[in-house]
Amino acid sequence: MTNDDKSAQRMTLGDVEIIRVVEWHAPFLPPSAFFAEAGGEVWKDNEDWLAPDHWEPDSGLLVTALQSWVLRSGGRTVLVDTGAGNGRERPGMGPFHQARSEFLDLLARAGVHPQDVDVVINTHLHVDHVGWNTLDEDGQWVPAFPNAQYLIPAADDFHYGPDNAYGNGAQEVDRLIYEDSVAPIHQAGQAVLWDGHHRIDEHLTLESAPGHTPGSSVLRLASGGDRAVFVGDLLHSPVQILDPCLNSNACLAPRQAAASRRRILGRAADERELLVPAHFGGAGAVEVRRKGAGFALGPWAAAGPANPAPRTPRSGDRPS
């Protein structure tokens, strides 16, 4: 992966160009607030490689990236996840409430303009993956990418939509997220709901990997001899590669999430897929190896900072 300018990293796998765009990258939460099942020793025991990209020893905080990926494949431009958005009512969601970022400017600096995006993928419908689906235009939320199909997991659309009363009414913010970032896509006729598997083109396939949310999904890339899997929130920290049963507090179905994690990690190791999670800092992507009955980290993708992303306020509120 190379830095072409200060706003983006680029790499090519087979015939697919990949651009990484980072909204922010900063210390965010203490591990106990996000991984209740993990003992504090796991961070100290792995400090030599977790710090500084994934854990900050001085403060004890996890380091989190909020990032999206642009893929140019088969003559089309595909955007994977759309961050937290601007000016959204997100009470109780820390820095996501009334957030401000330069996401569209970052895309433009990488040579990606809203009208050029053909496909938007929401790996799931959490706050930090759908926020730039829409823009406020004269008091109305409208699709930010006017020419794009939005590929939305059907199970998440049901769970977080009005049919299932906005996530079973667990938190009011789920309704707000759906109403400003998902419902306008349906109203514009740009939503495509899918379940199980969905082929985008000869190189790209979506696949369900439920547990974190009912419709959580991964995007598989296969081109020439190169392989990658964009796993969304299947993992939030690389320590979950070492312990696939370690769930974040945001996983709605922990056992199912752990089973999906182990399955995807196993295939990534066996098929040499580059693992590309949504929130890893540093290089942002890593190879996975089998180690006995478990897994180990292989080489990281060679990359530096993706862009001069602003450091966000530290918050005790958990992300999704």
C-alpha cells in the first residue's frame, strides 16, 4: 500500500484498486468498556505489537479508526461503509452526536466524487457505517451518492426498521439512525436488500456473517491470485484474531458472532485472504495464519497514516 497524497492510501489486488479513507483515528475507550470478557493482561502481554496503533499504554485506551474503503472494480466504483455522518442526532453516542467531519472532502481528495459512486455497501446498519449515506438538503435527508445502488443486508433492514420497531426498541438512537440514514435511501428507490450471498461483479461478493448484528456481512474480493475480505465489525481489535470467542459489547448475538468470526478467520487463513476490518488502525489490514486450533497474525499490509485524520474527543460512550 502506498501513500499517493495525504488523504488516501492505495493498493491494487489483481484488477481491483483499493483506496482507504480515514475519518479519524484516535484513542477512544478503555478495553473493559468494550471487551468486558477480556482480562487486562491481554493488552500488556501483547503491548509490543498492539502499541501504538491499536492500544495506548499510557492511557490504557483502545485506539480506533473510523474508515471507509473505495474499490474500483469492473469499471465501477464501490464504497464500503459510510462513516458517522454530519449533524446527526445521536444522543448517548459520544463523538457521533452532532459529529462534523470532512468525509466527502477526503473522498474528493482521493479522486472520488459522489456522482461517480456506483455501489454503496453498508456491511451493517450501525451508527458509524451508514452516516454518510445521506445529506441534509433544505431540511430533507437525501442520498449522498445520487447514482448509486445501496446494498443493505435485509436482516438488518428488518431489525432496525419500522417492521421490527427500530431494533426492538432497545435504544432510541436506532430509530434516529434508520430515519435519517436508511429510510431516505428506500424513498429514493436506491436500496437493494439482499440476504445470504450477493454477487456484485466477477471480483466482489457479499456474504452474510451474522452475530454482531442480524445482517452483519463481509465483502470478499478475488482477482487473479489475490484475495481479501472486508469484514466490517466482525473484529474491532486484532486481539480477537488470537481469541475469536472474544466479543465486543456491541455484538447482539455473541455466540453467533464468535461462530461467524471463527469461520471467516479460518477461511482467510486457508485461502490467504488479506483481512480488512473496519476499525483497525495502523496498516488497517493483516494476514491471518492458523496456529494449532487457533489463529495468529501474519504480516501487516505495508502502509503509513492514510490521511491527516482529526483526533476525536475521548469518550466513555461505546461505538457500535
